[in-house]
Amino acid sequence: MPDTGPPPWPLAKHPDGSPDPIGIPGWLKSHPELRRRGIVLSETLKPSYVFATNWRDRTVAAYAVKLVEPDTEEATIYERLGHDTTSSNPCIPCEVVRSGQPDLLIMPHIYDIDYVNYRMLSLSSVLDMFLQIVKGIEYLHARHIAHLDVCVGNTLIAFDQHVRFNPQLATNKVYLIDFHTSRQLDFGPGHQHAVPITVSQVKPPLGLKHFDPYSWDVYCMSDLWEYMTESKYGLGATRPWLVLRITRWLIGNERGCTGPCHCRPTARTVRRVLTVVRLAIRVTELATWPFHRMPVMVPFMRR
């Protein structure tokens, strides 16, 4: 989540009473809703905003708790998407606790996609994982929701160890989190005019400040694809021409549109095209390596 200034709630304090920016506020540790669920926070993930139980202990369930700023749509979006329990929903299972300000989000603690050992995966496996992200963004866009901060840190993956304690998760499924800057819009892709992009972990092209929000999500996905393929082939290494072609296609030819943007494909088009590309790559891999055993899904952890 991008830095947005000091939060509107009491911060943690050192024993001498001075502010502790990385501590867990005492009022949160003793929050009745957390105590009722047996959640004991022990670590700060995002100072003043996101905290977690001991996620390094793999013998118990781990949880993350986020404090929601009141002027965002985050809690509302989680509530709206939480009613859909189908596998197509990219939103991590999350309980919204509206027990006064601030509201709390309680969710399973799982790893971001930086934990995946991409070097152990075939290209079709990497593309399969990326397609999960694309489908997740398409799902949001179909409901007129723009994420607006698609990045590595906001893209998580569940492994067996997580599913063991949280059966609502699915092994190897990619989840999207952090709707802090997300918008629920009146119009869908192809009809929405540009909106301000105030905070994002992806640098906007040409120094622009306004984007079609759906097109911006696709542009941010190009950054994810770049990260995933660089992780597979190595930073600075030569990558297959098709990998580079996909990157250029997602980036598009930015023209600074103030209306509906056509500088790059929609998430739906990306999903349709890359589904065919993935199949072609997989067939080529199997033809080239008859005894190829690299999995289509993602069971490898880097650490």
C-alpha cells in the first residue's frame, strides 16, 4: 500500500510515551474482536496499517489484520466481493469488522508472488500464473472496479501450508489484495473517462497524472509480467522474443487519453489472447522435451 501520510488513529508508543512507528498499538492488541477470535498480533507488516500473527510458525493458522482508512472504498469492496465464493473471485477471503473506527480487515496471511521460484518453472507455467492475475483483473473490471495499484506486493499466492489451516483458500491460486486506492466506477471498460492516479507503486508513463482506470490496471500488469519473466530468466538476461512482445503489447502506445483509452488491450482481450498463447507454448514445450516434467501449476517456493 502506498504511503498516504499519518493514519487517523492512535499509534503505538514506546514505554517512555514517545511514538513507536513500527509497533503494534496497545488498543489493537486488546481489540475485543481480535481477542474473541483468538488472534494475537506479533509483527508489523506495514507500519501503522497492517499487522500479523506469527506467520513463521507453520503449525498454526496465520492472519493479517489491516486498519482501513475511513475515506476509502476498501471495506465496501471487500464486503461486496466477499459474497462470491466461486473460484473466479480473485479477492482473498476476508472478514470485514465494522466495530467503530477504524474498521478492520482480517484475512489469512499468505505469501506474495516474490516467494515463487520462477527459475524452476516452464514458461507456460509462468504464463499460467500470470493468466490468473489477468482473469482476476478482468473479474474486477466486469464489476466496474478498478484496482489501481496492481503490483508484486499486492499479488499473493496460497501454498499447501496455507490451505491446511484455511480451507477457504485454494492451493496455487493467486489472490489480489489492497483495495486502498481502488475505485468503484459508474462505467465499464471502453466507456470510462480518465481519473486521477494519485498514488501507485508503478511509475506512470510520460509523467501523466490521469488515466482510464481500467487501462491503467493493464499497464500495471505489464510491470508484473516484466518482473515474473525477469525472475525466470535472470535480470539483464536475454528473454524469448515472445516474452518481450507480450510486454510491449501490454505497455501499449500511450497517447495520454482523457476519454476511454485504446492505447493497450483490455483485460478481457489479454485473457483471450494469452490463453491461446499459453496453449501453443505448452504444446511446443512438450514437443521439444518429451519427458518434460515441469508442472503447469506453481508448487515451488523460493525460500
